[in-house]
Amino acid sequence: MNPENVTLNKVTFYVGKATLIAAAYFIAYLIGGFFALNGSGIPLLWPQAGFALAAILLLGYSSLPGIFVGSLITTLAANNIPVMFAIMNSIVNTLAVFVPAYFIFHEKKFSKLLDNYRSVFFLILFGMIVQPLISALVSVTGLYFLELSPIELLPSVLSNRWLRDALGVLVFTPVLLVWFGNPFPNIKNRRSLEGFVIFLLVIGLALIIFFGEMPSAAAHSISFLVIPLIIWSSIRNRIHGVLLINLCASIIFLWGISYDQGCLFNGDILQYQTYVSVIYTMLITSLVISASMTKLRASQQNLAFLSTHDTLTGLYNRLFFETEFLRLEKSRQFPISIIMADVDELKMVNDDFGHETGDQVLKNVAALFSDVFRQEDIVSRFGGDEFVILLPDSDASTAKKIIKRIKKQINEYNQKHSDLPINVSLGVSTANQGESLKGHLKNADTLMYQEKQKRKRKAS
């Protein structure tokens, strides 16, 4: 391909990417306009701050030009903003999102699924504290030197900008990270129904608070009932659903706060800080609990796996084999073939090369068996260097074909790995309906032992 065309394609790609990011940044800015305090034009949060951090964490540093352009457009879109301040502000916004992203990228355990404490901690520390603080400090400094704001108002400007950026990150960044940075999980009907019920309860309660008819004091009290529902959601649902519920509840809260909606205020002096604190508490608590539940589920899955699988090879263990053996003996899945396999000269390998090498041989055998057998076959490590395989609905001819396939796979493997070959003795026996599986297990073991003796005689 022509180098000039390659360069042109790269330039086109990055320009297009920057354009899309800038457009999305501007749309996020417009969304923030829907949450302006009581028609004042001052938004409660800046969604573009949350979008910018999510964009760089999802797409990398190449998204920075788009963030700069988007920030420049949104700043110039405001009334009576000097171009110099707009450029400086855009540089600050880009720098503010670069710094937290840099530290987050260097955290090896950071997960876009936010499924561990360190990921949540780093997002809160750098996304909600460092990023807004950098943006607010430099912006206020610019306002001071350009004499765009009286000095006595600068502390208020600083705190308000910090809170808007932080809330924008908290509301939007986790949703974008989890939904666009990870595959969507499998949905179970029962779990999805429960999640839908929680969703209706949270949204219904939020709507009652802001659109119902009740005293303002009652609305204050009821608003905190959203938190236990969010906790319940975080415990019971996957994080994709949890963040969707959080986002919808936050939008209703922010909408009501912005427009003094319904029974929440009833003409009282605006005290929106209380409700913003509810949102902060709700979302941060939800992220921490979701990370805790993800870790707990992983531990439970690991324990369940260890109870049925061999830790070295990953195959089923003897306990699981014996359970399935008893089940199949009473089943209608006959004929059932049983294959006994024993790794030859494993003791010699352990003695000559060490137990780590011997363990690797067992792992290689297990990997080979995993490739050969069907998903419904029960491939188990019986103990030591012995393996046993149960083949439901498999007659003698099918079993013989499988034995040939195993030997072929072993030969092909040994040709590629002559330094550490695999040698396995095999015995197979097929039980028909009415016959004892236990007797055929013993017969397969006997046949395997006979093949092992033949191999030894040939070797000598």
C-alpha cells in the first residue's frame, strides 16, 4: 500500500475520531443545560466532565484532541466569553482529564467493570477530586487574572465548579465505562425480573418525591429511602443494571432539584445541597457495594469450582466423578463407555526433571483430553497419574473411534513436543442397559493395566 495513502487514512481516522468526540462532548454540555438551577442557566452538574474522563479511559490518549475541541466549542458557545479565556479553559479541561487518566492507567488492577475496591477508589479519588480540583483551580486563577469575576466571589466559583465536575463524573463516567467498556452480561429471567421491580420502586419513589403532593418535610425524609433501595439493587443485581437504575434515579433527582419541582420545595428557600448529598451518598455507596458483591460472587464461584474440579488440571475431580457415576448408573443414557487412562513413566519424569515438570505433563494430558472429548462427557482426574472418562450415549464402536482419536492427538503432540512427550495407556469398556457400571469401570482399569504392561515389555 502507498505510504501516502496509509498516512492519509490515519489522519482521516484521527480527525474523524476527534470530530465525533468533540460532537459528543458538546451534546453532553447541552444535556447539562437541562439541569440548570431554577432557570438561572447555571447547571447543577457538567456531564461533559464525566464524558471526557470516560472517553479517555475507553479510547486512550488519542481522544484528547477531541476533548480539547469540544471544550473550546462549549466555552465559546457561552455568552461574552473572551477567546483567550476559552482557549485557556479548554487547555485546562484537557489537562484536568489527562492527569487522572494517567494515574488510573498506571493502576494495574483498575477495571472498567469497576468490580474491585481499587477501581472504585481510583475513580473517586482522581475522577471526583483531582480532576475537578485541577479544572476549578486553574479556571478560577484565569478568571482572577483576566478580571472576569470579583475576587470575593472566587471561592464560591471554585467550590461550585468543583462540585459540578465531580457530580458529572459520578453520574455519567461509571455508566459509560461499564456499558461501553465491557460485554453485556447474560440475563437470567428471575434476576432481570427482580431488577425491574427494584427499578420501578426506585423510580416510583423518586417521582413521588418530586411530583407528588405532600409536605416538604415529608419529602425530605422520604428522599433518603432511595438509598436502601439502591443498596438492595447493588446487592442483588449486576453492575450494568445497578448503574442504569442509579442513572435514572439521579436524572429525576437532578431534574426536580433544578426546577423546584413538586412537593420537594413547596415555595421554600432552595436547599438543593441536601438532595445533591443524597445523590452523592447513593451513587458512591452503590459503587462500593457492587464491587463488594462482585468480589463475593467471584469467591463463591471459585469455591464452587474447587469443590468439583481438580486444582492442577482443571478437570473434574474424583468426588464429582463418583457423584456423576452414581447418577448415570440410574439413568437412561446407556450405552455408557468408560475410558481409563494412566500417564506412563510419570514417576521417572518427577525423579529426573522435578515435580513441576511432572505437573506440566499432567496439565498437557488434561488439555489434550479437553480438546478430544465432548462437552457432555465427564473427564476426571481419578488420582495421581490416572484419568477416567465417562461417555454417556456412546457404544463400543464410538468408544473405539475416540481411543483412536486420542492416540492420534498424542502422536501429533509428541511430534511437536519431542522434549517432553506424552505417553498414556488406555483401557475402555462399554456398559449396556442393565449392566453394572462398576464392573465395567473395573474392566476398563484392567485393560488399561494390560496395555501398560505391553508397553513396558516392548520398551525392554
